[in-house]
Amino acid sequence: MKEQDFNCKIDNCGRRAQYKADKVCQKHYFRFRRYGTYEYTRTGKGAKSRITPNGYRKVLDKSHIFSDHNGYVFEHRKVFYEENKNNMLFCCFCKRPWMWRPYKDHVDHIDNDKLNNRLSNLRSLCNACNTRRGTLESTTKDIS
């Protein structure tokens, strides 16, 4: 094999291609896995926002009550909290009290678009209703 067959295919990289099928080095392989591009993007540490592997946007706000150890908070929870922090909330389906407990009380995207964080697209659901929401929605629709 030629020497160039073992180098990363990205221009000006010069590293050894450890992933032979993709012809890229480890740095570019994982960059593509994380961000979907070989290009450098400022989405790592210190970025103002980032998209999680499951598709939600997190924004940098170290002072927010729901921020993680890196200072990021899910944008949909932040938007919903800012509007409803002083309101008594209930699950939209079963009407149980909703109290901002992580993994118990969920802020749900009505249109299933995880990046659509407008307040009009968010609602409060308990864990049980969030798990069954597709079934609940089909049985609660008006048939006229």
C-alpha cells in the first residue's frame, strides 16, 4: 500500500488514518460522529449552546436552577420555567400536580420537534403520561 493510504483524508491533517474504511484519523472520526461534519465547530466546551446526542438543545446558563455541572440547561426546560416558575402546574393529561422534579416531571414538545422551544409548543407531563403520550393523544382527540 502507498504511504498516502495511511494518512487522514482531511486536507492539512497529516495524522495517521486509524479508521481505514473512512480513511480518517481518530480526531476527525469522532468529530464526525459527534457533530456530523469533519469541520471544526465551536460546539464543545465553552460554546453558548449545543445539541445533545438525542437531539435536544442545551444552552449555557451557569446560574440557572436546572443547569448541569458544566453550566448547561435544556433550552425547553429553561423557557418553560421562566414562564411558569411561579405557577401551580398540573400534568396536561392526568391532572396530577407537576413540581419540576427531574425524571418525574417532563416538559414535552407538542409537535415532537426537539428544537422547537417556543412556549406555545411546550407542555407539562408527568413521567407516566410522557411515556404513554402517543396513546393518550389518540384517545383524547375530538372525533367530530
